[in-house]
Amino acid sequence: MSLVLCIIMLPSAPTLTEDQKPAPEEDLRENGKEQVLVVDPATLPEDYTIEYSTDGGKTWNAVPAGTEAGEYIIDVMYRSSDSYYPDFAGESMTVAIKKVYTVIWLDAAVEKHAKRQRG
């Protein structure tokens, strides 16, 4: 009787270079329209695509977007198109859409109204 031991080494996730990582969009301001929250990486590891989640990983999308002012936590996932290589998570990031406040100067309107009242 002989015993055969097989060890299968699965490949590990690739090490990312800086140009393979997405970046948060900056200076986003609420405008009532959907806005893309990240800048996609310039390149991706071979045979990988990238997906994003803004709901803690419940759903994944190719492009994360937001409309309302506030902070969005973006989770990043690299998906392998080859079942031999593992999917792996990238670094999460926080992206903010800033609230826009409109300031209306009433000095001229108040003065005009006061003149009318004085006759």
C-alpha cells in the first residue's frame, strides 16, 4: 500500500501597483445630477475587472455614483475572469459630495422695499 500526497498551490492575488488602484473623485458638489464617485485605475491586473459597492458589499457596480450630499464609503473588488485566480478586495475609500448653499444678498431688495414704504 502506498500513499500519494498531492499539494495544490493556488495562486495568490496579484500585488497592485499605484496605477492599478482607483482614486476618489475630489471637489464634488451637490447639483441634483448623478456623479461618478471614483477615477478608475489607469490599468488593471491581467484578466481582472473592477467593481465597486456603496452599500457594504450587497451590490456591486462597474461605476459607483451618487446624487445626494454626504459621504459615500466605496468598497473595491477585483474580479478574475479566470476561475483559477482568486477575486480580491482592494482598499475602501470615502468620497464626499458637498452640500451647496445659495446665499442671496437682500440689501438691495430691502432698500427698494423701504423706499416704497416711505413713499
